[in-house]
Amino acid sequence: MAEESYLTAKKSSIQIGAMGGCFFGLILGFSWFSWSVGYLFIKYEVWNPRYGRVTSVFDLVACYQACMFAMFTVIAI
């Protein structure tokens, strides 16, 4: 009985560790990609048609925050 509980706990801890690692890797990769693209938007002065001006840091932060909240919502479901 104790050995069966130990093996079950070990299996679940490995699964949770793998899921957590994948989740944080996804967040890190998304953040790296988003800020890299945002850097290029600012460097090359990409036009933001919604506001009728060149993309600013404020636009990037607002978009990044909205994407992160959406991603957390989808992952939570």
C-alpha cells in the first residue's frame, strides 16, 4: 500500500514538473518573441494605423499585456 502510494505520488510529481516546465518555457518563448518583434517595430518605425502614428512603447506594452492575459485565460480553461 505504501509503495503504491509512493509510486503514484512520484508519477504525478513528474507529470506536474513536466507541465510546469513546458508552461514556463512557453511563457519565456512568447515573451522573447514578442519583445523581439516589438523592438523591430520601434527600430523601423512601423506605422500604427489604429492610432494614426508610429508604434510606441506604450502600444507594445498594452498589446503584450493583453496577449498574456488571453494566454493565461486559455491555459486556465
